[in-house]
Amino acid sequence: MSEERQFDNFDEHAVGYRDTHDKVVEMSGVNSDYFSEYKIIEVLKFEEANSSLNILDFGCGDGNSSIFIRKHFPKANVFGTDVSEGSVKIANEKNISNAIFKAYDGSKLPFEDSQFDVVFTSMVFHHIEHRLHDGILSEIKRVLKKGGRFYNFEHNPNNPLTRKVVKECEFDEDAVLLKPAYNKRITNKSGLKTENLNYTLFFPRHKLFKIFLGLEKMLSWCPLGAQYYIRAIKKA
């Protein structure tokens, strides 16, 4: 891994990212849209769907998550940002209604203090050098309103299948997965208060496993899910 790494370079993957991701997750029985949408459905467990929220999709990539934010939060103002200018360009070309995407310089988020009710991020922090996490979380806290919520979805390194998939994925070549305890610790260190640490995706999505999927809502405590997320609140 290069000592100069700060953010993994997604400009080189921007155009073909969705096709590549679909191939990576093919063994699960669903496509990349499924994984984008399920996370927004998780957020819906805590948020009011019809509220006029300001939502930031941090590390928005090609805007796929924002499509489902718009679907499930029809009255929200959606913003996205990413260090990959190529990905931001593709996101803007999707013309998602009432959504604005801006390039991020990796240092200061291009938004005002206390602008957002919700900051959502999906599979982003493992693409960022760990020494930068504190500064990024400080920026996320800055743009959140008091009482604002931060949702950070990540791969679970405790799951052997997850480690295998990440190892074989070309755009995860330099990724360093975040242990849940580390993720919780740096979040709390930033001044955001972790309220939930939930594990997800315990079974493949093939029809054979359909009867087991209902059990997952009772397993959010179990640290063997393929992914997990932290929900944290800005208290002050």
C-alpha cells in the first residue's frame, strides 16, 4: 500500500463502477441496487419518511444511494459529496430530483455549519486513510444540526465471507476494514454520541434462504453480520 494513500482513487472506476459492483455481489443473489436500498430502509427505522429533512450522502459516489434516499424520503433535500470528481459528474447526470452533488477536496466539506439533519455514508471510511478519520468526523459533526444523526455503514471484518469479497474486489484493493469497536471509538471521540451499533446481512439473498431473512431483525446484536452500521447523534 502506498504511503501517500489518503483516499482510494475512484475516478478510474467511476464509469464502470456499477457493472463491476454487480459482478462482485452476484454470489449474494441480488444486485448492487439491493445493497444501496437496504441501508436506506435501515435508516427509515429511526427517521420520519415524510419529514423535510436535509440529508447529506457523504462519499456519494455515482449517486446510487441518493436515488433511494429520494425514493424513501420524498420530501427531503438531498445533497451528495465525494472526492471523486468523475463520480460526482455521473451523479449529477442522473438528474435526481431535488438533489445536488458537489466535489469534496478531502479537507473541508463544501457546506455550511449545522446544515444537515442527517449525514449518511455507505462503505466509505475503509477507503480513507485511518489518520484522516478524526478530521473527517469533525467536519461531519460541524455540518450536522444539534440533534442531527450520523449513519455510518461499513463492512464487518469479523465476517470471513466479507473479508473474501473485499479481498477479491478490484476497487477494494487498498481498503482497510474498520473493526466495529474502532469505528465506535472514533465516532465518540469526535463528539458524536453513538446510540446504536447494529449488524446486518446474515444470510445470502437467494430464494433458498428467504425463510431465514425475517430472523435478521432479531440478530442486530450479533457481531457476525456481513455489514454493520453506527447511528450517532450530535448532542451539542
